Amino acid sequence: MESEFPVQFIGSESSSSNTWLWGWANKSQLPENVLIEANRLKSLGEAYNLEPLVKPQFELNDSLNGHNLSIISAAFNEKNVCYYRGPHQGGAIFVVFSDIPEEVFKPISAVAFTNIVMQVVQQYVVEHKIFVTSFLFQNSTPYEWVEDVLIAHFENEHDLKISFEKVGDLWRISKIESSK
């Protein structure tokens, strides 16, 4: 079964200059209909004074990179979307696909959540707090904070306690445990 999904260009990473360039700032004259999501993020940045969302180009680091910016795009989107990193010789492009079937977004269990979180943080450079809270939001899992511990309340299951610690400028997961 073949499916087609609308695509939006978010931005790109350059491996030679180690920079991010927003789709709306790309000089390659992309059609406006593929820049709607990038422009939406720029508008959010303007509304909430979030410099990384309005600065056309900036240096990549562990917290400001294509993965984290795409996670923000996907997490704070009213549509069913997911993002894709398209690597190429000079870096990577990041796109968002929409109209993804509802079953893709059904809430997952605490075990599946933990497995995915561990795979992502081991394979990709992401800001752990942003990733975990965005994923919980997308999973419709309520949570609360007690100091640096996030307690996620999975329906009909044990809670997950996810402890974070500050490492340099970033928050990293230090422990995940199940509790009643």
C-alpha cells in the first residue's frame, strides 16, 4: 500500500559551516506552499520573543540543532505530523510530513516510551528535557515536576520518574524508574 503525505521544509544543517538555516531564510527560492510550517515557527518566535525561531541562521550546538527544532515543530503542531532528517553530502535537510494517520499517534505504554526515549538519546544529540516533555505531550501523558524529577502518569500503569541533571548548559536524563 502506497501513501502520500504533504511535506513542509523546516530548514537545513550545514556540516561545512556548522550552521542551521531556516527554510524561510533559504535563498533557493522555495515555493511558499512548502514553507508554511517554517513561517509558522517564525511567527511563534516573534510572538514569544524566541530568538532561535526568528534568527535566519545560527551556529549549531547540542540544544539548537535540526532535531530539536523539528521536535518543537512536531510537538507544538495541531496536525498529525512527524519530521524527517534527510542527510546529504553537505549536511541535512529537515522536513515535516502532515496528514499522518491517527493510529500512528495512539498513546504508547510506559515501557515503549522508555525504550524509544533511550534509543533517541543514545543515537541523537537532543536536549533531553525538551524531547521528553514534547514526547509526553504528543503521547497525551500527563506529568508533573518535583524539582528536577519529572513524574509521568501513564494511564492504567505505573508512573515513570525521570530524573534530570544539568551537564554544562544541557539537561540530561540521569535516571528513569517505575513507581506506583
